[in-house]
Amino acid sequence: QGAAVFQIGGTAGKNWQWEGEGEAFERWMDGETGQPLVDANMRELKHTGFMSNRGRQNVASFLTQNLNVDWRLGAAYFEEALIDHDVASNWGNWMFAAGLSGGRVNKFNIIKQSKDYDDQGEYCRLWCPELAQVPPPKIHTPWQLSQQEQTNFKVAVLPYPQARGGSVGAAAGGGGGQVYPKPVSEKSPGAQGGGYGGDKEGQWRGGDAKKRWDRVGDKWTGEKSRGGESRGGGARGGGSSGGKSRNSANTKRQDMMNAHMGI
């Protein structure tokens, strides 16, 4: 593929509008995204020069598919920080992570990855000591902690500008408690920065996303459900029983989807 692997559009030559250097990239690089698994991996890299292969896939997916930051910035940072850097592997893998190979686009579900590979949160707590007292499964979604839980676990989850500094007093339960940032704002890539997040460009946009989830749900549950999109009201659907059947199928399908996604 020659030099195309180093170009913004990759070997596929995609003309996507990426974000440049800014707060999102800075927070990703410093391990302050508000996503514990991403932050733990980035902090490990910063302090040791190493990161697991699964970690590299996760943080690359997050930077490109969740934050829409120019993939070449991530590749350049890895080139600088990794002690086992290899030009071909690094730039090639980053190009694939950005969805610019012309094939499948993988957008990792970071919360599911965190639960799958760090179920008890030991890795996240090791590299994010602010969350040292947060138990599983709450360790994976600290932004959902109530004020009482933040006090109990001695951590305050605050907007990024306030979180920069490392500790607070009474706001985190007193005694010089820790602070952790709320999640960074996300913006997925696309031809106009519109976002997709499926297997191929545009496959999960707008109505297409719903259609695909309907098909996946039908396959998992063996039932068809369209969330109350009946035609002709009760006449065609057999009155209230049709709505009840659809609601039942919806619930079953959503439960299956949540289980699959680790929710």
C-alpha cells in the first residue's frame, strides 16, 4: 500500500473530518477521559512504555471511534511512548482502528470490554488510584455514583476542569479525598463527522441502526418486534393482545441485547 498507510485517509482514501489536537486528545493521552479502562491503559503506557494488545485496541478504538480524533495523532504518540514500537505494526493497526482499511470497522464497547477483561476492577484500581475504594461493578461506570456513594468511596466525580488537581476535601468525603473526571464528550467519525459505529461505514446511521438492531433482536429471541409500529391500530394487530405481544417481545429482545453488550 506504500505511503497510503501514513495518510489521513488511509488505504481506503476516506475523506473524513477528524478533530485535531485539543482537550479530547490531551485527556486521552493523560489518562483522564473518565473511562476507567481507557485511563488505566493510558496511564500504564505513560509510566511504563507498555500496554497489552487488547488495551491498544481499546484505546485506539476510543480515540478514533468515540472521540473522532485524528488517528495519526494516536499513532505518533504510540511511536513515541511504546518501548516495543514497530513502524509497520503501529501505523497499520492504527489505520485499521480508524476504519480506513476499506473493510470492517470495529468500534469497541469500552464498558463491556472493561467488564469482560477486568471484571473485579483490579487493573482499573491499580492505575486509577482515585477509584481505589469503588467496588465492582460500579468501578466500570464511576460517573453513575450517587453523591452518597462518592462520599462513601472517598472520590468526587467532577467535570474535567475541576478534576485537574487530584484531590478535594469535603466534596469527596473529607480527609483529602480523590477526584476523578466525568467522561469526555464523544463524537464519532464519518464523512461529515456524523458517526456510525457499525461494521461498515454508514451501516448504523439513523434508521439503519434501528433496523439492524431489530434483525439482531429477532435472531436472538425468535420473535419479531417493532416497538409499537403497528399499522391500523388494534384491527390488524388483534386489539390489545397485539400490543402486549410486541411489548413482551421488546422486553425480551432488550434483555438479550443488554446481556450481549454487558449492560
